[in-house]
Amino acid sequence: MKIRIALIFFFTSIAVTVLALVGKKYNPENEFVGSWEEIDWNIKEAEKSVVTNLGLVATSTEEDRDSIRFHTAKSWKFRPGGVLILQDQHEEKELEWRLKGRGHILEITDGMVTEFYDINLLSDEKIELNYIAPSFVKDYARLVIKRSS
């Protein structure tokens, strides 16, 4: 009887250890970490407010520029710890990122404005993100980025 209990305890502890190591090893955020290059913005009849919030339309005044979040960066660098560096030819921005839900929603924030993207495709070489617009907006915008070599 004591041997049976000892064997059950032994195999249970091994199973728990293996499951903990396997579960800890896979983290979908690790697939984002690295440098990515923007290759496509696909906007299908998106309303002007969505396009402006995504930073795809230049604003006429400096006041408008401060109130709108621009990220038309060519380079996206996802860092561990939730740091996202967006770079283009003229400027660099540091934002925060994290995965929400069951790892299928990407949240990007600068502390003032928060945007959500549905992860349509996540592979070693390419990510397709669909912008989750407010409920009153019917159309969509899709961003495709590929891993930098």
C-alpha cells in the first residue's frame, strides 16, 4: 500500500513538472518579439475617423497632430516586457503592447490612446492584424508586417 502511494505521488509530481515546463515554454508573446517591417495597410472603405486614428492621413494643424495617434512606421520592434518601438525615417515612438483574451487580441497603447487588433495570422515570418474599430464603424483596416531579416 505504501509503495502504491509512493508511486502515485512520484508519477504525479513528474507529470506536474513536465506540464509546468511545457506550459511555461510556450508563450504567444514570444512569437511577436523581434523586428518586423510593415509591408501592407489594406483599408476597405474605412471611414475617415478610422483612417485618421490609424495615422494614415496627414493632419493640417499641429493641434490635430497632438490629438491623433500616428503610427505609420516602417519598422515595428516588439521587445520583451511589453515595449514596442515604432520607427520611420524621421521619428521613433515607444509604446506598450500586450496580448489579451486567449492571445488573439493585440493591445497597443501610448498611455492616452489604446488600440486593439485581432490577430488574423501569426507565423514565424508574417503577422496579419485587423484593426478593431469602435462598434459604430462598419469597415475595417488590415495591417501586414513581416519579420526583418
